[in-house]
Amino acid sequence: MILEVAILNVIPGQEADFEAAFAKAQAIIASQRGYISHDVRRCMEQMNRYVLLVNWETLEDHTEGFRQSEGYLEWKALLHHFYDPFPTVEHYESVKNLQPIP
């Protein structure tokens, strides 16, 4: 499993509109091949900053599957105009010998 982490800096004053648009956009990402789950968190220190966490089966499910899909075009139209600067997106994998203790 791969964790996509995106820091989303929303233009100040547009937080409510962003959240409404994301409520629509999340169905797009959830319908993609390889999608497992997602979570969006709002920063408590900077109210216009969010983090998007998406679990994918493979890196390619995100970088090739989703980003080259028609759904991505709709995602982009709904969300990309809210960001300043454009988000940094990184991908993380588990470190096998550092798994949490149940």
C-alpha cells in the first residue's frame, strides 16, 4: 500500500468553497482503480492549510491511473483553482521493521 500525502494551501477566504468542492470531488477519487481510502485534515495553526492522505494499492494507480484519467480532469476543474501555491505531492511506503505494535 502506498500513502499519497498532499499539502493543500487554499487561498485565504476560500476555505468553505474549497470544502464544498472537495465534498463533490472525493467521489471521483474514490471511484478510481487502486483507491483504498482517503482522509482530509485541516491545520489548526493555519486555517487555510489542509493535508490530503490517500491510500493506493500501488504508486502507479495514482501517478498513471488516476492522473491520466478523465476523472482527474474533473478533479482538476473542481479543485486546482483553490491552491496557492500548487500542492506538493509525495508518496510513502511502510518500513517493514517499523510497523506499529498492536
